Amino acid sequence: MDFELDEDLRMLRDMARDFADKELAARARAHDKDEALDPAILAQMGELGLWGLTIPEEYGGAGLGNLHLALVLEEINRACASTGVTLSVHNSLVAAPLRKFGSEELKRAWLPKLASGAVLGAYCLSEANSGSDAAALRAQARKDGDQWVLNGTKLWVTNGGIAGMFIVYARTDPSAPKAKGITAFVVDRNTPGLTVGKHEKKTGIRGSTTTEILLDNCRVGAQSILGELNRGFPLAMDTLDGGRIGIAAQAVGIAQACLDASIKYSKERQQFNQPIGNFQAIQWKLADMSAGIEAARMLTHKAAWLRDRGLPCARAASQAKLFASRHANWCADECLQIHGGAGYTDDFHVERLFRDARITEIYEGVTDIQRLVIARSLLG
Ligand code: CAA
């Protein structure tokens, strides 16, 4: 048992922290207002090797694991959650399944571009009638000679507006029970028939793009199948185990940002002739925030550690996301309360933290889905 980060992990975290503090934090407000990420920031992240963090070295990445990614994601999200989710989805929902399940041909075609950030990735699972019930998806892939023809509409696609490659889940055997007839396809953005639809106007993480993806007779070759035919659903679920660790790390980062802002304001803000941090009512909030953040961080690191060792991690990933996302929302609420009226204006970044925290309980499985995954694994 060792709670100390080794030197490699520490150096990586410090590099991400430095970038977050010196470069990213100053852009977070503009990302939120412009509803777009600064391309210069995306390029800098490429230079730092962040897009290829978990991609093997032979494909141009850094060959690091989920624990490394979680440490980086916490720091990036502390400064800008819009940038954080973009990085998380690219690494955990796209690069990771490609690395794990992709043919050599698919890996050679895509991993080097994903590693450099020349191409960003997106994951297309949800639809209008399949959110929590992901296996109810209706998008279809029909075989036509050597090709598959994709039709349907995907929703809530993070990175949809900027991605060059999409992992699309579609039904390949309509006669099979729900989860049994689904296949994952790797689809190039330039494939005729694939178009980016509506850009969602969101409450938070406004700098990250979330779009519809429309598939209208979109033809791909059989080599585009990721993993096995009709085994796309377990692949999607395994992928989400990793993604949920990323969102847990995001929640830890947002919660830490709330604590940092609350400590600063508690020392500066004077009421009744003293800093408000002198009052026990404030001190207790800070203490509870800090204890919960530490617990959330440990749960996240444990889930990442399990996944890096190839051990079952579905329950641990859901526990981390469940706890960290709820705590992030609680911290954001308390942080805003500590800031009073000022926190409710956009003079402070606290209102952005409040809006950004909310999504962590929604995407990559809402809170009750995390409870369902945990309960199923407890009850067997
Ligand atoms: N790893 C590997 N395989 C898994 C698995 C896992 N963690 N969980 C389930 N499976 C497998 C099962 O073993 C089963 O396989 P077989 O076909 O071999 O029997 C198959 O998947 C079906 O499993 P279930 O019967 O458990 O499936 P279900 O229909 O009951 O659904 C669920 C389970 C947990 C509710 C699932 O639907 C779920 O996670 N829903 C939430 C979906 C979600 O998180 N969506 C977010 C989309 S991404 C996003 O938010 C946007 C973005 O871009 C960030």
C-alpha cells in the first residue's frame, strides 16, 4: 500500500498543473462565452502530448495509463471543464477502445493522428430514445456487398463539432435481442452521408461542442468494424467504465477549484469587521469540501489503478463517478453560497463552476445508472 505518487506521475501532474494555471485558466471564461475552445490551446495540448497520453508509443503516443490520465484530467478540469471533457472523451471513449479492440489496420490508420491531436475523436452512442437505456438504440447498419450502410441520428455527441473521427454504434442484427445485435464502427468525418447536425446550447461546459450526428446512407467498409460484429454493446460498456473514471476526475478537478476559490474568498471577504473565514459556519463548509474531495480523489485513483491492471473496474468506476460528481455539485453549491451575491454574477468564475459541475451527474451515465451498476454488482 503506497499513497505517494511516483516521480513519473508527480512530474506529469506538475506539468499539467503548470499548463492549467499559466495557460488554460485565463482562457476558460472565453471558452464559456464563445462556446468554443481556443485552437491555440488545443495545439499546445498536442505539443504537451496530452491527446496521445494513453496511446501506445509505437503509434506516437505517450503509452501511459488511466491513473496518469486521471491526474492530468483533474488539473485540466480545475482550470477549464470544457477543455477537460474534450480531452477525456478523446482519450477514454475513443483512443482507448481503438487501442484495445481495433484491428492493426484501424490502429495504424487512426492512432497516430489521434495521438498528435491532428484528429480529435467522438463517441456516438445515445439517441433520442436511448439515453440511460443505451441498448435500445435504433441507428442501423445494413450490409451491402463489402460495405455497411449506416442510417440514423446520434445525439449528445461530445466533440461532435470538432472531431475528425467518430465511433458509431449501430444495430447490425435487428432480429437479435437489444444488446446482442449492435456493432461499433469507426467513421471518418469526411465520409459522404455523415453530417454534423444541431449544436446544443448547454447550461455548462459551453466551450465543448455537443452535437447531433446525422447518418444518411453513410457507407463504410467492413474494415471499419471495431471489435467483433454484433459485440458492440459490451465494447461500449467496457469503454464507458474508462470514461466514467475520466468524468470522476473531472468532478474532482471542479470540486478542487470550488475549494480553492472558497478559501481565497474566505480570507479576503470582510464582514462584521473580520474575514468571513473566521466564522465556524464557513470553516465547516471548507472542511467538508476538503474531506469529500480527498475521498473522491482516492476512489478515482483506485478505479484507474484497477483498470490499468486489467482488473474488473465497473463497480469502482461507477462508485468514483457517483461520489465525485455528487460531491462536485455540493461543493459548487456551497462555494457559490460562500461568495453570496457576487458568486451569482459572472464577475467571478464561481457561477461557471456551478454550471459546469452539473453535467458530471448526467453524462456517461446519470447518477441513478451509476447506482444501478453498483447495485447489480453487489447483488450479483
Ligand atoms: N464491461 C463489459 N461488458 C459489459 C459491461 C461492462 N462494464 N456492462 C455490461 N456488459 C455486457 C454484459 O455482460 C452483456 O453482455 P452479453 O451480451 O455477452 O450478455 C451486455 O453488455 C448487456 O449488458 P446488460 O444486460 O447489463 O445491459 P442493459 O441493457 O441492462 O444496460 C446499463 C446496462 C448499465 C443500464 C447501460 O445501458 C448503461 O450504462 N446505460 C447508461 C448509458 C450511458 O452511460 N450513456 C452515456 C453515453 S456517452 C455520453 O454521455 C456523451 C459523451 O459523448 C460523453
